[in-house]
Amino acid sequence: MTQYEVAVLYHPSLEVDLSKAEDRVVKIFKDNGGKVVKTDNWGKRKLAYPIKKNDHAIYVFYTLEMPGSGVAKVESTLNITDEVIRSLIIKSDLKAEAKAEAAKQLKAEQAARRAEISQEDNGEDQEEN
């Protein structure tokens, strides 16, 4: 199965009881052969421009494993779901994610080395004084 990332913007009035709407969307994914791997809820945010007369929306990102044949069905179903203002489905680029993770790890290692070197330099400066 292919991995997809789905961004869903929920209606801002659902902030109090978002679980029912999320359950409905997850059911849509499962009915079309998908499996939710990860969910990331960013909460209520201001939109760059009004969508369906709303200035705010609740952002939730899903990582799915789903066959390619189910994507069109999920997209069309989300378009007619009342709780969803807007959605976007993209295919995950696993190579780019791995490359970004490796770069992030390399930067962390370099920062740790710089911190060690600066501590050693500070220790030598204190001994000279």
C-alpha cells in the first residue's frame, strides 16, 4: 500500500466536540481500504483567506496507508462532508523525508560538537586567568 498525507480543515464550531467529526473522517478512510498510521492535530488556526465564510479552521493532519484506487473516493467523500471545510491528499515522498531526517540528525551532531569545543575553550580560558 502507498502512504499518503491528508490535511483536513474542520469547521471551527467543532472545536468543542471534534472527536465525532474525526471518527467520521477516519471511517471514510477505513471504508476505502485505508489505515491511519499517525494523526497530528494542530488545533484552531486563522486561515490565510476566508473559506466558506470562515476565518478560522481546525487543522488535523493524517498519515495513511491506502491503495491508490481509494484516493479518488476519499477525496470526493470529503468534499461533500459537512464538517470538513477543505482537504488535501498528497502522496508521501519517503525518500525526501529520510533525507530531511538525516540532515536534521547531522545538524544536531554538529551542534553538539560545537558545544563541546566551546566548553573546552572556556575551560582553557579560565585556567589561564
